[in-house]
Amino acid sequence: MPSACSSYLDDIEDIVSQDVNTARPMIHKGVVPHAKRNFNSITPEKEIESNIPGTQTIYVKTWGCTHNSSDSEYMAGQLASYGYNVVTENGEHADLWLLNSCTVKNPAEDHFRNMISKAQSLKKHIVLAGCVAQGAPKQTYMQGLSIIGVQQIDRVVEVVEETLKGNSVRLLKQRKENGKKIGGASLDLPKIRRNPYIEIISINTGCLNSCTYCKTKHARGNLGSYPIAEIVLRAKQSFEEGVVEIWLTSEDTGAYGRDIGTSLPELLWALVEVIPYGCMLRVGMTNPPYILDHLEEMGKILNHPRVYAFLHVPVQSGSNQTLHEMRREYSRADFEQVVDTLRKNVPGISIATDIICGFPTESDEARNILGDFDDTMTLCEKYKFPSLFINQFFPRPGTPAARLPQIHRQEIKKRTKRLSELFRSYEPYGHQLGKIQTVLVTEIAHDQVHYVGHNKYYEQVLIAMDENLMGKMFEVEIVETGKHFLKGKRRSSSIPVKPVIAEPVPLGCVSGDNHKKELNEETIQLSNEDKQNNLLKENHMFFIVIFLAFLLYFILKQFYT
């Protein structure tokens, strides 16, 4: 007998019940049938205490980039708005685990797989999300489990409801309008921000590249951009809810708008118009090919006082040969042009980059001839990036690079160590000791002793904790520097500026709901005012007509007499 979960359904509207003993009668056209019962997954030992939808506890776990974080914030917000209790710290007492995955590297997927096993051992209901689940949903360890696709996050309540009933549901379709891919679910959804002071806005999904090592492309697909108006509206709403910092995120912000006839600079100029004084905007990762077209304009934007002079531009390798085999669509000279131009036009700018060590075709020094990895070393030594993300190459299943002969893992670790030693050999912030800088405080440091602020160049500045400083902008003197941080002391003459009037939405609470309620109340109030005004106008017209009638009567009476 075939398993009830041997095939998966694209949508909740398609799901049907299965009777294993008898032929299934025709279902009336107007009746929505129940879902397949999930016989493969482990059934909880006891029934959930409440069967009322929206009363259970949902544990949300997230891996990966800020795009994934934003997706989780939206899913948590919708679930909480519907009545579910959402937790992010301890899932042992939760009824269902929502696991949002990252497919960039093997370790992230290993953690994801281990969490699924743990959830099953605890007899939890499970919903999978993110790039691993979207990109490779037929893997054995996901068999029988519900999946919500990266462009279907606005339907998380439906998927959770059905899963809690014991059904297996998979929504993996791309969002399209008029046959063309769009950014995804609406940006105007409730969310629970992981940091009440920071709003993460996804400006587009997918990308225009086809890198030979990348699995994310399998999940996020081709480029799909949100309209500028929708992004600006979300930013304005965020500021009204007490947010002081906006992060723009996507798989490649530089490619934004190429599918809808606009560009990243056009979006950024529209956003700076609505950023209040004392608030800041951070631009997310961009690949070199697409930012090359906008270098001059980007320089002007990054110099704007309400935009961080920071850009994350992953180079991945300093070798033209390796870049070609990675299919990165730019050369070392292109990347150097990006860095040189921005450093010239935006004094002090922080540029972060990524390196992959041990790509299958990457050669090392042999017979005194410099290899591909040596080109990477010389590039990093030339620019001494303050933020350098060093990654070991991992072959991701289904990618062209995974089919190539692989470099031995020990050799990859050796190259990683060489580059790490180079990175540790220089001090990027020593020249800033004693300088006066303006910082915006938005976070608590890991040591739980300091607040974290960022200066104009998005460099981390640690400040002694003072609850009156959170979410505010003020001046500090840099009194200590380290490899990854600056330490500042607030100047007594600097009065902390609170950028926005509204208090931030409390941690763990849903944003968007009150905003919509206020909008509705405002609309109702305006509607009532309109009714009153219309009534007054009608009364005025009535009296005017009566007056004119009497006036006409007396004129005619005088005429005929």
C-alpha cells in the first residue's frame, strides 16, 4: 500500500482525505475536503489540551541571513495576531516547532536536520520553512512534514492550523502577478521584531546570478522586486512604531528594481525623504556586477547624514580564474574599482567582504608560481577590510561545484587559517582613538554590560549601559579600540536625541495591528467628520433656499401691487 504522504500537495485547497480501505466517492464541488493524514511523522503521545485554533504555543527557530530573520518576524507576527503564543527561546513546552532554515553552508543544514530530529523525539508537530525546505523538499528527513515556502509566509496560520490537526501541507509556489514573479508576501503584515528599534525590510527576493556553488538560488529563484511605494510605506509605518534604524535586505540589493524598471538609488532617494532626523538606514549586501552601474550615485547616498557609510560587497576570491569558474560575472579589477571609487567618494566608508576558501578549482602556490588562493591573499592584504567573513567551501548538493573534484578538507582548513592570520595581523580602528563620533544605540552587547551603538560608518561602539540612552543618538569620545569594536564615553555636553515621538513596540509584541487599528479609527473619525460637515452643509442650503423663496415672494408681491 503506498504511503499517505508519498506525494505532496501544492496548496491547502488541493488537499483531500484518504480512505485506505474503500474507493473514495466524488466530492461535491462546493465542499472543501480535509487534508491527508500524516501517517509518516510521529504522532504526539497525547492530544493537545485545546483544539481551539490559535490557542497553542508555537516555537520559532531561525538560521541564516537577515532576509530569513525578516521572514520569521512576519510569520511570528501573524501567528501571534491570530492568538497563538509565540516563543523563540525554549521550545520544550511548545505544541509546534516552526523551523526556518538556511542553505548557504552544510553546518547550517546539519543544525536544521538535528533540530527536526529533536522535535520528533519530543513528539512535536513540525512546520519547516526557509531555503533548505524550499530548495530541496524531497529529502528523506523532511518526509511527511509540512513546509511553507519562502514566498508563502503570509499563509503560515493556515499551515500551522492544518499541521496541528495532524495533516501534512506543503506550499511551495512562487508569487506571480500577470505571469511575472513578484517580491513575495505583502510587506504590510504584522510582525514581531526581534529588536523593537530595528526594522528589517526585504526589498527583493532572488537574484540575477547563477553562481556554481550557490544553493540559495534553488530556493529564492530569479529576481523579484517590491515596488518603491510599498517599501517606503513600510518604512514610514516602522518609524511611527518607534523604530530608529532600517535594514534593507535581499540576496542582492544591487540588483533591486531591474525587473520592474527602477534601481537601488531611486529606492534609496525615496527612503531618505521619509527618514526622521536621528534615525538611520543601512543598505544590505550587494554583488559587484550590479553596483558598478551606480557607483557615483551610491557615493552621494552613502554620504547622506541619515544613511550609514557602510556596504557589504562579497568578492569571494581574488583570482580571475576562480571568479570565472564560480560564474561570478565580474573580475578582480571590477571589484577593486568598486572599493577604490567608494573609498574616494565616501571618506571613511566601511566595506565588508566575503571570501570562500577552497573552491574546487582554486590552486595554491606551486613551484614558486602564485596560485589562485595567493591572489585572494594579496587582495585582502591590499585593502585590509575591517570586516572579513572567511568561509570554508562546502559542496552543496545539486550545484555544479559539488560535481567537481574536491580539495582535501585539511587543505581547505590550512588556507582558512592563513587568511585568518592575515586578518588578525592588522588593527582597523586604532586611528580612531580620541575622536568624537555620533552614535545611535540600538542593542545590548553580548556581555550584558554595554550598549551597542553604531557610528556613521556602522562600526560597533560599546557604551556603558544607561537605560536613558537606548534608541537615542548622541556624541561619544572613543576611549578604547579593539579588533572588532570601539569603546566610547558619552560627552557630558551631548544631549541624547530621541529621533521619533512614538515609543517602540515592546519586545515580543506584534507590530502593525495597532497601526492598522489607528488607521481604521482615523478613517472612522474622518468619516464621521465628513458626515457632520455634510449635514451642516445640507442645513445651510435648506435655510438659504427658504430665505431666497421668501425674498422672491416679497419681490413678486411688490411688483404686482
